[in-house]
Amino acid sequence: MSNFNELIACKNSQKCAVVDPAFEVDRLLREAQQRKWTITAVLVTHTHHDHVDGVEEMVRATGATVYVGAGEVESLRRAAPSAKIVGLHGGETIEVGELKIAALPTPGHTVAGTSYVVDGNVFTGDTLFVGGCGRTDFPGGDAPTLWQSLQRLAALPEETRVYPGHDYGQTPTSTIAWEKTTNPYLLCKSEAEFVALRTGKNAPRPQKRDK
């Protein structure tokens, strides 16, 4: 499904967080072990199955604490019943070693989508893709809410590096500046224009790039 997973590590403490472990948990664990990193946190951007199906396995292997938007705690609990789950309302700081990871509420694709900001990087899940944005026709999706979330992301420093949840763009990552000048959804001048584009029959569809 062209999903991305990321390991975010503190070089000094060797502690790290993993974003949206759904597939290849064994590979993520192996990557961390090879680098002598200890996974202490799981950062969930939203609870669609292709972002959380590996959370239970990850927690059982590491004992990591799991973070997710407060409105999706119960959904995550069904996928990861043994996890210690912390619900986020936005503005919290998650400490991973010496790293301070800020929780940024970005609902709209789901009811409590959350992005994570750290050291000039933002992990956007399915809210913002390279050249696109998340769908709003799934349960819990809402186009006006997604518009507000995209504006919140667009307000980050332009040099912020964007790490999306799927490899749907021309490049794996991007920057806020690039998205503001090229992404058709961020080029919309109003909520009404965005909603018409996002919900219309002619809405751009994510395209996988050639490998």
C-alpha cells in the first residue's frame, strides 16, 4: 500500500519513536536493533488499519507507550489491547530521550488525526501528501475540517521537511514551501474552493511514482 514508516531517534540517548507501524514490524525492530536504538514510543497519526495493524506486535516486543489523538483512543485499543495508550488533544510534548516531539492536531481525514513535529520535520500521516492530501469520504472524514488542518500545517516554517504516510508523490518527502507552491489543495484560496476540489469528481488522485 506504499506506506511509509519512520524511526525518529535521539542520538545521545539512543531512544527512538516509530511512526504508524502497520507492516513489517520485524524489519522495524531489526533496523532499530542494528543501530542500538531502543523504541520507547509509538506515534500513531490515525487509526486506519494500514497505519495501526502492527501496533500490538510492536508494543509486545518493546513495551513502548503509544500516542494517538484522543478521539481515536478506543479505536486503537481494539487494534492494540495490551498497549498503554496516551490520548492527545494537541499541544503536548512527547519526550524521546532528549528529543521533544510536538503533537499537532490535524483531523479531517479521520476524527482525531495527529501530526508530529520535531527538529524541523513534520510527520503528517494521511493529512498531507507530497502533491496531495487525504480523502474525506471515509467514516470520520470531513473536508472543511481537513482544510483547517492543512492551513495549520501550512503555517509551519517553510523549510519544514514533510514526511507523509504514503509514497504517493513524485518524491518521498517534500517541504512546506514546496507544497504551498505546487500542491493543488494548498493552492486553494478558500475553504469553499478546497471542499469543491476535494469532494468533486475531478479531484486529483494520488499517483504512485515510478520506482
